[in-house]
Amino acid sequence: MARTHDAQSTLRALANYGEAILEAHLSNGNRISETDDNAGLIEILEHHRLVWRIGESEDLQLKKVLVRFLDHITESERRQFASEQVDALWRQLNELFDEYKAAKRKSALADIDRLEGEIKECLADVIEDIRNATNAFSSYINTGFAYITDLELRIRKNQQVIDRAGRLITLFESFHIRELADQAGDDPFLKRLLLRHLPATLESSQKNLSYALNQLRIMLVRMREDQRLSRLVGAFEAHFQNNRGYVPNIDHLDLEHCPEALNTVAPFHMKAYGDIYDPADDLELIEIAASARTVTDETDTGPTDLPGVASVEFDIDGQPEPEEDDPVDNLIEELIQAIVDGQLGQNGLRATDVLAASGLDIDRASWLQAVASEIDALPNQEQRYIDVLFHEQPDPVFPDNLYIYDLTLRSVDAG
């Protein structure tokens, strides 16, 4: 019963001075300054043998057993400094590896068993801290920093978390498989821990952290866009507040003072449509239509004899009839084949000159379109042998539009 009573007394003491103990653990490096405010705390901790110091001039230090207990119950705070915690544990683990190898060389069985247990426990702490560190970023994604009301502070916090995630990724990348294999050597115990358990945890944590980092960056871009829109709305709001009775009007847009870089496109002609339900527009449409054409009276000349229709003869079912070749297609195919075969050499040939020499009854625009379409339809192996130069000129009404008035075709050595 006495042992149980002492344990309960210790727990009550920790509860009574919990705030001061946590401050010493999280902020003061597990040190308690010997001041008048801490006199009662020091007395209780010394009574329960939870502090130690060597010299009288030194500050009291929390014992390791209490520090480990506080590490466990302050897991959320440890996540914030997980990279430092993992780094410290890894250095401690390397020291245990050296002691373990020395014990193996001396065949000290008792020390080997003891060090194996300490190594397992320390490695378990490393794996737990790695998982806790990556899980912490998931909470940021789920909450979206909603607990921070100010948008600018939320952006700053997001950037801080992204920087911390980058440092954690750097820490993960410092665990090289080759170095772990060298550390394990031929020892089956170390190989099982360092080449199986730890790499599996690192791989899983890196995947989760990479996903979380990507989501945090997307969230940061969205927040900055919201901030930009918020400032824009705020500017409008301030203008309305400072100018009572202000009403926006299209006349406020003065294109004469528009920057040249934003006013380079020529205006397009607008099609006008009359309102058929407006009598004024109806009269104007009648006047325009009357001036557009002249209607002449046609005298009735009586019925006109139409030429008779010759008898209709149907083809025999299933009998094919040859289709005449299109002379335009034939000419384009010959032109392309001559270019691909290299018959033109390095000289170019204008498409309009070919049309003029052919005597075909086709307008220039249709001919150029047919040539360009036929070249575009060629396989890539044949297109690479043809170089097409478009001759163009701006439209007189819409100078932003370019008219193609000719094509120059050349042979290209694709080799």
C-alpha cells in the first residue's frame, strides 16, 4: 500500500505543477531555474527524486524517466520539432551501434542482449517520430488553417509549414540505403532493423509527405489568389466609402488613355440586326431593301414548252462504273511527288505558277487550299521532305487578319 500511496502522491504533484514542468520541458531544455517562484516545485520534485544536478551552482535537470514520460504525452509538440528529434535519436542510435559492435567483438553476451534491447527501443522511437512528423501535415490539409482568421497570417503559416516539410524531406533523403547497409554489415540483427523496417517506414513517409507538400502548395496558391481578390474588393469598397453617391459608368473607360500594349487589336465590324418589333426599324429596313435591288415587272408570256426528258435507263444491279479522275487531285499528286523525289532540286516552285501553267478551271483560293490540305494529309515520313512558305498580306479592312495569296514549295533533304 505504501508503494501505491507514493505513486499517487507523485502523480498529484505532477498535476499540481504540470504547467511549470511542461514549460521547463518544452522551453527550457528540461532545466528548472532555482528561483523563489520555483521553490515549491523544486522541493516536490526533489522529494520524489525526479530532478538531478551535479554542482550546486547548476540548474536542476529533469530526470530521464520524467523526460521520456513528458515526450510521450506532448506528442503534438514533438511533431513540430520532429526533424530535430529524429536527428538526435539517430545520433544516439549510431552510438549504440558502435557499442553493440564492440560488444560483439568481445563476445560479451550480457551486453549484447542489453544493447539489442536499447537499439530496438531507440529505432522504434525514430520510426514513431518519422510517422508522427508526416501525419502532422495531414492535419494541416484537413483543417486548411481555418483556425487562423486573418488571411495574411494564414498564408504565412502555410509557408512556414511548407518550409518545415522541405527540411523534413531533406532529413529523409539523408538516410541512404548504402550507408545503412554499411552500418549493418554482416550482422543479421542490424540488417533486419536497418534494411527492412527502417526503409519501409521511410518510403511510406516520403510518399505521404510528398502528397501533403503538393497539397499545401496548391492551398498556398489558392490563398494568395483569395488575398488578391480580397484586396481588389477592398479597394472598390474603400472607393465607394470615400466617394458617396459614386455610380460606375461605361463612360469612365477612356480608351484614349488605354496603354498601347492593351490596345493593339483593330476593331471588328459589327453586324447590325434590325428590331422587327420596332416600327421605326421596320421602315428603315424597307428602305434599305428597296435600294438594294430593282424589281422589274415580268409580262406573262404564257406556258413555255419544256424540252422532253429522255427515257431513264437503270444500270444493271451490281455493275460498277468507273469514276473519272479529278484533274486537280491528279495535278497536286504529281506536284507533291516531284517535290518528294527531289526533281526540283533546291529551287522553289510557286503554287500559282503551277495553276497558271495547268490551265485548270479553278479559282486561286480553292487551289491554294487544296494544295495545303493535301500536304497536311501526307504521312510524317513524306511531309519532312517538303518545305512550305506561305505568302501573306494583311486584310485592308481587318489588318489583324492575314490573307494567303501564294505558296512556295521546296524540297528538303531530310537526311
